[in-house]
Amino acid sequence: MQHSKFCLAGVMGWPIAHSRSPTLHNYWIQKYGLNGSYVLLPVQPENLQAAITGLPALGFAGCNITIPHKVTAMDLVNDVDANAKRMGAINTIVVQPDGSLKGFNNDGFGYIQSLLDAKPDWRADAGPITVLGAGGAARAVVLSLAERGAKEIRLLNRSEEKAQALATAFGSPVKVLPWAQRHAALADIALLVNTTNQGMHGNPELDLDLSQLPSTALVSDIIYVPLETPLLAAARARGNPTVNGLGMLLNQARPAFKAWFGVMPEITPELINAVKLSL
Ligand code: NAP
């Protein structure tokens, strides 16, 4: 009888109209024969507390939290999972059986899973890793790489103090280098990750010379609009394996769906096509 229950979840953000999350969660709701809906929840910052507190009364199983609420929402739930606490942000709220609210952050899981989907034998300790950027997404990427056993993470950000703050939070494998050294920081690495917004639709491309990048290094860009950024195109042209940001987006959604509705959903070629069409 569980499937006769109306399953309700959504994504809270401001603005929110651009979100692709309804496409994927509603695909899964239909695919797994659930009765329900995943909706856009446009919530202005001053209404965030009322909106989050109202989730159980409205019958929501939970919601995703996105820009600009990921940090503030942490203080508005009853409990925050340890991983999300370390990241300093939540991207998912799950209404617990007793009606209390628990916050999670699945971005790091989504990122690691996207690498494993592209390269099943990928290992974090295969060699040095260079991460460009130290914004919100970089926190999830760097923390999850460190937790997977990365031995050396070279972190470079235009504003170096933000990279320093991240290194202080996440400890020994993270070594901060000046932004000007980003070209040389590609020597000997096994993985390059772009977490800056450079190369995203509407922004200039990332200013990076790949000549010192080993030809075996995996190149990952967490941007998914466009699916192939100029960085990925350049890497592919010189023979490097590449991973785009779509896998991170799709994979971070899976544990949330499982927590709300009890099914760990699969990423199928049909789903990938549906999301690509919405980009
Ligand atoms: P954010 O917190 O605003 O961080 C932006 C980053 O870009 C900062 O490191 C910033 O450096 C850097 N940057 C901005 N302009 C730059 C420039 N001209 N030159 C060099 N670096 C520059 O954003 P975010 O939330 O981390 O998101 C970053 C990117 O990741 C976005 O493109 C977003 O779409 C993508 N993303 C993808 C997923 C996914 O699921 N695939 C999830 C989250 C985010 P400063 O600190 O110096 O400003």
C-alpha cells in the first residue's frame, strides 16, 4: 500500500526557475510507479525559516536546498549529518518519522560517483590532484576527494585566502598554491578538476595552459552548461579522458530520492537524454 501514499518533495531556492531537478526526480517518480510530484519552491531568503518549518505540515518528505540557502538552511533544521557539517552546507532536507528535520549534503557523493561512472577503476590515491576554485562546490569536491584517500590535493583559487580557509578546514592532503602557478601545477597529476565558473555558459573560458598535463590525467569539469566546456574540449583534443558535470548533478540526486521515497534510483540513458534536452 506504500505506493498509494502521495510522495511530495521539491527544490527550495531563489531564483529557482532554471533548476533541472524536477526533470530528474519526476522522471524517477514515474519510472518507479510512485504517486507524487517534485516541485519548484521559490523561497526568498526572508521566508526561508517559515518555508522549511512548514515542510512536515505540508506533507513533504523533504526537499533539496540550493543557492542562496545552502549555508543558512543548516541552522534551520533540527539535526545535520556529520558529512554536511564538515562541508558547512546542506543540499537536502529529509523529514524524519517523528516530524523533525535532518540536513544532508550529497554533492561530494555525486562528484565521486560521477568519476566512478566514467572510470570504474578510478582511485583518489592514483597520483596528485589539482583542483581549481574554492567556492561552495569546491568544498564538496575537495572534502570528498580527501575522504576517498587523496594523498596530495593542489588547490588554486583566484582569491588565495578562500583556498587557505578550505585547506585549514580539510587538513593535510590540501596544499594551496598561488593562482599564477596553475599551469605548472598540472605537472605529474592524475586528476584535474575545474570547480570555477570559468567556461560556464555566459562566462569567459578558463585561462589554463595544458601543456604540462600528463596525457593520462583524467580531466573533470563540474560545469554542465555547456556539457563540453572549452577546457574539456581542449583536454579531449590532446587525448585526455574527460568527465563533465552532468554525472555529479544526477548522482547527488540519488541518495535524496532514496531517503524521501525508499528507492535508490538508477541513472538510465533515457534519463540522461531527458536532462540533456532540458539544458
Ligand atoms: P561559487 O561559490 O560562486 O564559486 C565560484 C568559483 O569560481 C570561485 O572559486 C571563484 O574564485 C571562481 N571564479 C569566478 N570568476 C573567476 C575568474 N574570472 N577567474 C578565476 N576564477 C574565478 O560557485 P559554486 O557554487 O562553487 O559553483 C561553481 C561552478 O560549479 C558553477 O559553474 C556551477 O554551475 C558548477 N556546479 C556544478 C554542480 C554539479 O552538480 N555539476 C554543482 C555545483 C556547482 P574567487 O573565490 O576568486 O571569486
